[in-house]
Amino acid sequence: MIRRLLRADRALLAGIAAYRRHPYMRTLADPPVIWAEGGSRLLDYASGAPGTPVLFVPSLINRAEVLDLMPGRSLLRHLAAQGQRPLLLDWGWPGEVERGFNLTDYIAGRLERALAALPGKVVLAGYCMGGLLALAAAQRRPDRVAALALLATPWDFHAEDADRARTAAALLPGLEPVLAATGTLPVDAIQTLFAGIDPFGIPQKFRAFARLDPASERAAQFVALEDWLNDGVPLAAPVAREALGGWYGANAPARGAWRVAGAAVDPAALAMPSFIAMPARDRIVPPASARALAERLRAPTLHVAAAGHIGMAAGSRAEAALWRPLLTWLRRL
């Protein structure tokens, strides 16, 4: 047993060392910026393309680049090549103003102003936490949103493991000193929370990476994703309190108690076409949590993606798992 543990440790260290010395660096140039406010930007991946633009809303706690990861692993560039006009709302780093934002400020403020900067209606597509923001914005502004796509979006935070969700919420009092001191939930704290979801997965992935050919496409993709994961964004303190206490602790969305600008967010209130992509192997958003959202919408198109939370968006099988089914739905609108 000791010899096996020593071999495993050597493989883990070899994988970490191989990752650190790998030469891959992201080289994709940003598309044109058509609107900006504070640290946020609206990027246009197919300026002048016909049809209804598709505005992607990512999470607030990760860089938006996961949807435009690298050549051949970019959902946005794939859709642009197929005649769509994808736009990306890059939230950016929370500055002095954003550190005071709550969810209403992001949704009824910044996201709605990004919508207002566009000439007509859009398809709003939210990924992970961004799906909740997109859902609330679509309910508030059906005059600006023609259809809604929700990708790996949680709704019932107690659907599969209520104890784990409540445990995350119970950390909030201990985090208050750093929230008060910095105005944010720092990246390291966020990384620690997510590492607790699958603590054994981290060493396993580096051991597997140690066995890859460094010159292979799989190795470059691993480094691109790992760079993205390690380059997180702090979360504004008011949002951290709402998300941990309200979403994870009180399960406010599923209970009909989550409010934006004073109004309850209710998926059943939406009359527009909707698309739900539910990853079958998602540890971050359990399938039952996303399915609960589909059950609240009016006749959504439900797609079960044969992938995990990140793999669905940017993995080696992402085109089959999500990109093509989403494109098919968009073309039918």
C-alpha cells in the first residue's frame, strides 16, 4: 500500500511539473468590442451576420474565455462559422464599483444595459451561473429577448445533496471578515469551495496528464482548460452572500423566493422558446438541479448532453455534446 501511494504521489508531482513547463499559451485574439461599461465588454464574433444575435452570458466567477477557449475548442467561433452571430458578455474583473454590486445590479443594471445597446431582440444564452442571470433578465425584458438557452444552469440547489449545499452556505459567517475587508470573495476561496466537490479528482487529472504526450492535442487542451480554471475572478461580496446564503443555503430559486429588483424569478412566467442543456455527468450542477428548471419552463427543448459541466462547453466531445444540438435549435427559431 505504501509503495502504491508513493507511485501515485510521484505521478501527481510529475503531472504538475509537466503542466508548469508546457509551452501552450492562449493566442486567440479578441473580436471587436461593441459596448463596454466598467470592466465589462460585449464582444461580437460575427459582425454583420444576418439573423437574431445570440448573446452568451457566462458565470461571474470564471473568465468568459471558456466559451472561446482555443482554436477548434470555441463554441462561439463554431457558431459564427455556421452563420450565427454570437456575442459574448465578458463581465471582467470587479473594480471598485462592481465590488458593491448585488445580483440585481448585475441583472437589472449591467446585463439589461448591454441588451439595450443592441438594435433589436436577441437569443439570450446563459452558461452555469450565467444561466440564472440570463433567466432573470429574460423574465424582466421579454421585449429584448426572443428566446432563452440555459446551459448547465442550476435551479434546485437541494435536489441531489441538500446537506452539501447547506454546508457551503454554513461557511458564510467564517468568510465574512474577508468579504468585509476586500469587498469580494477572493479567487482562492472560490477555488477551495469547488475543490471540495471532488477533492480526489484534482490529483487524478494530473496523474493522467503525466501520461500524455506533451506535443499532443489532448495535452494542449488540458493546459488550456487548467489555465482557465486557475485564472478565476473574485466575486463581489453582496453577490457571494446572495449566492451562498440565498441559493445554496435557503434554496431560494426552487422555493420561488429569489427576487431581482423586488420581483420573484419564475421560469413558468416565460412564454418564449427555451432550450435546456443538462450535462449527464455534471458534478458542479447535478442533473436533477437543472432538470428542476426544465420542469418549471413552458415546453422547453431539453437536451441531455453526454458530457460534464466543462466538457460540454469546451471538451473534446463538445461539438457533438452541445454545439450541434444548440445550433439545430437556433436554426429552428
